[in-house]
Amino acid sequence: MDVTLPRRCTNHEELFSLDVGQDFVCDFSIEGFTTLQEILTSPWVEPQGAKQCKRESVTHNGCPNKLYNQCGGNDWKGDTCCDEGSCQGSVWYKQCD
């Protein structure tokens, strides 16, 4: 839903004269309140082509192991690659360095 909002607060100019921590009360116009009410009560529709991005899944080369994470060793069952650096260590424990 592409919505252009009208000016919702009839006293919005006062916002620019507030001090930090000072309360602001918005006096809604009937039109502004009605528009805001419609937006807040309408069901969410995800935009077409939207993709969810999770920071922990973003990597440089596709490997989930970050620098200093374990990447190998005795009985290691996880990924053996490194997002940064290379997987180094002993037979018992390896980490991304």
C-alpha cells in the first residue's frame, strides 16, 4: 500500500522548539488521525521482491565461521571453511586465523 500521509499534527511546528527530554503532544487533525488509524489497523503486506536479511548470515565468502571461530579438529562436525583468514591449528582444535 503506497500511502502519502497528510500533515498529521496540527501543532507540528512546535516540535522544532522542544528541548531534549521535553514532551510533545500531537494534536491530530481529523483527516490525519483517520489516515493514521487506517494504516495502523490494516494488515501488513510485504512488498513484492522483499528479502529478509539477517546480519549473522551475511558473510564475505559464504562461510558461517568468523575470525577466531572453531573450524575443525577432532570430532568437529561443523563447517571447515573460514569467512576470513584460514582454518589453522592442530589435529585436536582448529580455528579461523
